[in-house]
Amino acid sequence: MRVAPEVGGPGTPGLLDGRHRLTTVGLLLLVTLVAFESMAVATAMPTAVTELDGLAWFGWPFTAFLVAQVVGMVVGGDVGDRRGARAGLLAGVAVFAVGLLACGLAADMALFVAGRAVQGFGGGLISVALYVAIGQAYDASLRPRLFGATAAAWVLPALVGPLVAGALTTSVGWRWVFLGLLPLVLVGLCLVLPALRDLTVPADPPPARVARRWWALLAGLGVGALQYAGQRLDLLGAVLAVVGLTALAAGLRPLLPRGTVRARRGLPTVVAARGLLAGSFFGMDALLPLTLSAVHGYSPTAAGIPLTAGAVGWAAASQVQGRYAGASRVQLLRLGFVLLAVGLAGTAVTAVPGVGGWPAYLTWALAGLGMGLGMPSVGVLLLAQSPEHRRGADSAALNIADVTASALCIGLTGVLVAAATAGLLPMRGVLVVVAAVYAALAVAGAVVAGRAAAPVAAAAPAGATTLAGP
């Protein structure tokens, strides 16, 4: 693959020039905030669910967050196309903070899961608003560098997030992992306000798409029903599985580009690739700290280090791809899938008796490298193929694929953990099964990655594709 490094000069626009400085700083602050939450909460989660007597429901706090994100993303896409990025960013940060407070004060597992759902809705608003803001405020030549910068904003949280979370969990309790983020939320909101003033409001907004929110809720309920069905070994579980699959398929049909399931060339494959990347990576990411703690006896701090290694690898690869404007996004996407598949398969080595958990520190860094090449490439491809008047809806579709696939895969992980808790499967076996399934998904992504390029003969941008069904 031959690529040309991005060149610049005194007159070349940059991420921190006078036009973009405030917006860039504001967006990176929000990304840093979400990164701290993700890295710290994942590390503290095993202790939290154990103290709340909810180990058998280990997957639900993750799934509740992701399912609520689906609704938040649809609402955020509608708000972005009609009112611009400002409204979504402000509302998202406020709701996210309320969710942190609810989790930190939760007295039982039900309240904890509800708090995670509130966080998820706020996170959905933020994630779509970020894409709308990037598409609105930055030229195509700057977008790879900005996606690289957003990944770099994960480095500090990745380095200190698990360590701080582990220390807080051990010394003063897991609740402060949530409550301690609230001051950061307030500071980030204050600092991002000047940047929001530079983002314009659409002059001719499309009509509201209220029905899409109900379809999003239906899809989210389908995910929840599937996970609950997986925890039952009776007739009711089988019925719930059928109902869940039906609800999920019906809910996603109006929300994703036509042809997503078949990986049709152009935007549908871009959206499908995002789902395959996120599902395979985060399905294992949710399991690693618990496995290292339960199988190898690692402390909360030591069990969170692979998450740090993965995030550092992600950030490093994102920086590399951002330096080359001439790079083929399709080739980078395919290479990302290959690295992710190798990292997932290699992580299964930690299940071998006598080996220990240390290989996960290396293999998960490799998986992070794959994500660092693949995820920015998906974002660049989406913005290149989506017209401005549909950018909110298309960004929502991209993030919905991410969240739905993550929820399903993390839900599968939770089901297997519940089986291990009931004595039906050893934890080492859970790790092997999870690694095999998600590595296969990554291989499938590498196979279809070539279809992510825009159709050559298309008369209009692929983003204009109607969202009638997968």
C-alpha cells in the first residue's frame, strides 16, 4: 500500500488554527470525558456488581448503557439535522452527568442499571453530535487528523483511568469512580461552551422524525429480551429469544441503510463494518478484567491494565493513519480487521493453565492497533459519503450499528459469565468461546471491507441512500 504523507505549510488549515482552535479543544475535552468514564467504569465494574449482589447480571450494566444509547443516538441524529450540534452536545453532557450521580448513589442492582441507562442516553446524544460537528466544522483533508486526535485524547485516561479506578475501588469504594467524574463533567461543559458558539444552526431543517425514536426503543428492547432469554433454560427463554429477535430486526430496519446486513457497496458496508469492529472488540473488552480477576486472581488495578494497553494501541494507530492524507481508507480498514482478529485469537492463550494472564497485555494492544486503523477509516468514509442534510441521520446509523453490535456481543459475554456462575461452564471456557466467536466476526469484516468504497457509478452521494431497511 503506497500512501502520501500529508503536507502542510503556513497557509494550510490546521486543527488548531484560528478558525478551528476552540472547536477542536472543546470536542477533544468531551472525548476525554467519555474516555475516563469508559476506562474507569470497566475496571470497577466487577467489584460494583459483586457488592450489589449482581454477579449473575454482570452484562446488564453494560447492556443498559448501550441499549439506551440507541435511543439517544436517534434523538441526537434528529436534533443534529434540525438544530445543529450545539443542542445535542449540551443536552448530552447534562444527561450523562445525571447518570453518573445515579450510579454513584445506587443502593441495589436495579438502580445501578437504571443509572447506566441514563448515562447511555446522554452518551448517545454526545456521540452523534460529535460527528455532526466534525462534518460541519472541518474540511475532508482535516478529518483523518481529527479522528487521530480524538483517539489520542484516550491516552491519558487509558494510562491513569484503570489505575485511578483500581485505587479508588480498593481504598474508598467503587462509588467514587462515578461520583469523582462529576467535577470533570462540569469543567468540561464550561470549557466547551465557547466552541459551541461557532457551530451554526441549519437554515432549512428537515421535519422531525419522531417515529424513528420508537423504532430505536423497539430495537433496544429486543436486545434486552435476547439477553434475558439467554439466561434462562426453559420454554419462556425460547419464547423471549424469538420475540427479541423479531423486535430487534423490526426496530433496526428503518434505522440502518438498506443493504447493511448484506454489506452492499458504499454506506451500508461502512455501517456494517462499524458494527463488526465494535462488537468483536468490546465484547472481549468487557470480559478481560473479570477473567483476570476470577481466573488468575489479579487485583482490580492489574486486571485493568490490558484495557490500558488496548487504548494506547488504538491511539497510536490512529495517530499514524492521521498523518497520511493519501492512504486508502479501504485498505486501512481491512488491515485493522486483520490485526483485531489476531489480537482476539491470541487473547485465548490466557485460558491455558499455567500460562497466566500476562499475554493479554500484549494481545490486547495488538487488537487496539486494529481498532486504531479501522475506526477512524470508517468515520472518514461515512463523512465522505454522507450529504450535509443527512449527516445527523447517517451518523446516528453508524453509531447505532456500533451500539447494537456491542450490546449483542457484550450480552453474549454476560450470558456466558452467568453460565459460569451457575457452574455450567468454567471461566477459562468462557474466554475461549468469546475469543473464537469475536475473532470470526473480525475475519468477516476483513472479507467485506473492500465494499466500503463508494459505488463508482453512483449519481449521488451514498449518504443519500434511503434508510428503509437492512
